[in-house]
Amino acid sequence: MSEDTSPILSATGKPSVDLAAPALYLNRELSWLEFNSRVLEEAERVEHPLLERAKFLAIYFNNLDEFFMIRVSGLREQLSGGVLDTPPDGMTPADQLAAIGRVLQHQLGRVVQTWERDLRPALSQAGIQLLEFNELSQHQRLALREYFTKEIFPTLTPLAFDPAHPFPHISNLSLNLAVVARDPEKGTCFARIKVPDLFPRLVPVPVAEEAAVDQGAAQFVWLEDLIAANLDLLFHGLAIQAWYPFRVTRDADLDLEEDEAADLLATIEEQVDLRHFGSVVRLEIAGQTPDSIRDLLVRNLQLAPYQVQTYEFRLGLAQLMELTKVDRPDLKFPPFQPASADFFGKRDVFQIIRRRDLLLYHPYQSFLPIVEFVRQAAADPRVLAIKQTLYRVGVNSPIVEALVEARQNGKQVAVLLELKARFDEENNIEWARRLEDEGVHVVYGVLGLKTHAKLCMVVRRDADRIRRYLHLGTGNYNPATSRIYTDFSFLTCDHEMGEDATDLFNALTGYSRKAAYHKLLVAPYGLRGEILARIDREILRHKRHGDGYLAFKMNALVDPACIRKLYEASQAGVTIDLLVRGICCLRPGLSGVSGTIRVRSIVGRFLEHSRLFYFRHGGEDELFLGSADLMPRNLDRRVEVLFPIRDRRMREDILHQIFEVNWRDTANARELRPDGTYVRLGQAPGEAPFNSQESLLQTARDGLLLAAHR
């Protein structure tokens, strides 16, 4: 670990540390850019299959789009509003915007190297060619012109802009062509054409009849190039002089006044529609765009110069994700089948859960048993009620279908469907209407809070008494993402957890505001305090016995109070290992502050999404799983749940089989240095890199992953 050994000194020369000092905190936005840089690194890795590298590059750009729509737009609002408050690191909005620009300039330079000089030529050599239009044969051009005329041409609308035609509205994330043409009578004129998103961005090219093509080869042209090659059909009588692609990003954060909304669903639906009209945050243009066109766009979009990004590569590379549909298994990661798909077989789910708590770890183990849990509940005549939270559901949801079936079977079904799940609002609105049409009780959450907790409660009349059966998780009820996100699923009929779940659902669907729970840690009703108290307990334990240890795994570490408490624990000598996939505002390795803290991040084939909080406390260790990251939004503005793992053997297996395996990773792990940069972990000479995700896949295939808890 890279460690800064210089002590922080007071004016008198004696060691003195103000744990709120800005120098002790990394900036949230710059830390996020470091995370996205690690995604870009995966696209740069030549050992990855080519189509997987293209996918990582697409993810990098998709992430960047969302960053501008939400985070950069927020900084611009702060700047224009004269906001004086600064984050813990002390950077003003202007400082942050300037730093973001510098970091992105470097990263986008890497993209030129990765895509234009490495990945695209390598794909071409492997038989997947993204061709320029001038590389096509006459036969191919004629075939594509016919396709254009029949399919694309009818959907296009050229919009002139001049004193008689106002500058057209440019929708969010749309790709556009600025066309320069010459009219024999009027002279030079300008028009905008929106590249329609109704068609694939990568248009398959018909193979020339005389060409012999290897099996698996594929050729594409970019949709905007196809449109540009046929502009004569759109501008009769004009001479096309040039065309230039451009792309606009708008503020997409919803501006909700929930306490003033008579109908939250309708209000959110209206706000989602307004996303198309948010203020412009960024203009992307191609490198060959002349100053005259750039200035015209900047002037009409009312932008500052720093809001313009000029690329030496294609705009909108997030759509490289389309390449994943190419049938070339030799250019992808080896396929895998999650283990334990027949977890329950034909057995009674509830009888098994009554015997013992059950634990699964996705995607290494299948999500199908969780779907089966809800399906059996829907069909079981002994089940009286099902209560469920839903956050990101997906387009096709067997969970929702099972809930509909349960209602049709006469059971009471209540669903908290969070409409404010960012960029999933429209999908969730559709599901809410479907469930309401079927007679399901649907609520949209707690006023002013976003419900992010993952739990399902089944109330069943067993032979001896009514029991509550619970599924608690770290991830969404979404079978699609369960194949690419790492998450825990926990099944139990623990009585006190059932009481806690009942109280929580009453708080979510009614007006109950219970602040204390038996076993669950619930935000915003005390979760932060419970975490801080347990860290304090570990500090006390270490001072007395010298064996304090904390192991946390999460997506992000931002909360200043939690970071300060971890600093206090490190100052006391507690050993702290943190697996933080994304943003981390804590600086590890600072002598006298965080010298015993190590932070690692894994970015690999699967997205590390699970949250785990382990407190050794001598022989009285505790381990919690759940939905919360240590961020102000999770602890203060969301409903979150952490749940305890009470079985000692299960705790040990989670720690040894999962956390410690992740910690040993040398293939996909990087370690955070005090300056906020990350360094890839190496392995000893002669040793092969250790890939924790591949290791867990093999352990699951062998039937050994969490084997005692199935």
C-alpha cells in the first residue's frame, strides 16, 4: 500500500489532527471520475476478449453521460446560484468544474488511443468491421441506399435555421447532423437533422457478392454516415457542402416538490417528460467541426466555452453496446450458467426456510430460487399476504407477474414501487399502473424519501401459527441484472426480523414512524448511528485487547461522519479493510490519521454491488448485509435496510469465501493511494494473476459456494 508517512503538525510542531480538515477528504466528483477511469482501463486491457473491451468502452461513455446529466448539471446550478457551501474537501463548484475538465481531457485522449488506434483495428482484423462510407463497394452503396429510402428516409425531418426559422430544439443525448448547403438563389444555408433512435446506430452492411467472407465476419456503417451519404434526397436543388455531427446533453435531474404534488405518479411522469427540455449541460462536436459551426451552436444553445467537448473519435460511443449482439462467442467471455438454479426443486420453499436460514450469492448462484419463492407464495393457499419493495424492476419481470397471480388468487398484495428510481421512472410507472389495474395495493414511497431497501415478506398460515417469511437482499428484484451484479439473497422466517419487516412496511404504506427495530438497521431511522456506535465499540475493544478489525464492502464511501469515525478507529490502531467499488472520499494511508486503513476497488466482468459490514469485536463479531452505502443520501434521504447474519458459520463463510477472496484479487483489483489515484495490485514473481470473480464462478460450479447454507 502506498502510505504517506508525514505527520500532520500543528503550529507548535506537535502532532495535531483536525479530522474535519479538507485535506483529509477526496472530492466526490473526482473520485467518481477515477472509478470511470478504471472502467476505461478494462477497455484498454488487451487480455480481455475484443467484444468485452468494446462493451467496457460503451459502459464508460454511458456512465459519463449520466455524470453530466446529474452531477455536472448540479455543479452548474450551484455555480449560477452563487452557492457558497463546499463539500468536505473544500472545493468550490468552479474548482470542481475546472478539475473535471482537466481529468476528462486526459481520459478522452486515452479513448483516442484505445478505440481509434487499438480496438477498432483489432476488431476489423477479427472480422468485425466498422466501415467508413468511402470503403464500401458500389454494390453495397446501392443496397444501403435502397434500405435508406424505404426505412430511414420517411422518418427524417430536416429543420432549417435562419432568421425565418427558429433554432430547433435539440433533445437530450440525441445525435444530430449540422448540414451546410448552398442554395443557388439564397446562398449558404444551414439545417439540422436528428439521427433517429428508432434504428440501430450500427447498420449491417450487405456483403458484396464477389467477396468471400469468413464465418462470423460482420460489417457495419454508422447510421449518421448513411444519412449523410443520402442528403441529396433531403435537400433537392441544393448543393451539400458539408455536414458535422453534434450531440447535446441536458440536465436530467427531476425537480420534485413532493409535498405539493396531489398525484405523485402524474407529477413524476410530467417531470420525466420535462427531461427533454432541461438546460443544456454539454455540447459534443467532432474535431473537424469549423469554428463557424461551433460558434453557431454555442450561440444558439447559449453555452459557455467550457461546456463544449471536441472529440477526435465518434460521438455517442455508448452505442457500441450494440456490438454485443454479434454472434462471436470467441470474442466474448466464456458463457456461464449460475449454479443452484434448481435450489428448491419440487420441495416446499417454506418448509425448507423453517428448518434454517438460506443464503445465495448472485450471479454465481441463480436468482431463480428467489423468483420461485414469490411464485410459490402466489400459488400457496396457506399464504395470506405478500408485501414487497420494488426499485429497479426491469422490462420483463417474473416477480411482478407472480405478484399479479397472487392477487388473482385472492391474496392481499401490497407493493411499494419506487417511482423515483433514476432513469427507471417510466418503466416503474408502467408497472405501477399494471399492478393497480390488477387490484394490487401500490404505494409510491415515503414523502421526501427514496425507498431503496430490498425486502419481500410473505405472511403464511402454517400448521402451528402464522409466520412471516422474508427475503432480504442487497440488489434489485431484477433477473436480468442479477446475472451481472454481485448481490446477496437471504431467506429467513426469524420472528423478530418478521416483526421488524411488518413495522417497516407499516411505515412505508401508512403513517407509522417506528425509530427502533429489533434486528434490522433502518435508514433514515438510526442506521448511521448504529454503524457509528459499532465502530466506537471496535475502537474500545482494540484499546483493551489490540485485536480490533473492520471489513466493509460497498459501492461508495462518501458520508463525512462515517469517514471521520473510521479515521478515529485507525488512530486507535484498528485494522480496517474496505472494498469500495466506486466513489471513495476517504484518504487511506495517512500517518496519524488513516495508516491502518486499506481501500481496494474491483472492476471486472461483474459489477460489484453487494454491501457487507463486518465488526470483529473479539469473539462477538457481527456481520450485516443490505442495500445501503455509506453516503448522506443513503443514510438521510433513503429508506435502507441492513440485516444481521446471526448464524456464526454463515458469517464465517461470507467473510472467508467472499470478502477475503475479493481481497486477494490481483487481476481486477486496484488499491487507493492517499492522493486519490489507484494502482493495480501485482502478484508475486512467477504467480498468475488471481481473479476473484473467476474463482467464485469455479467455487459455485463445484457446489462449494456457501454450501452449508443451501
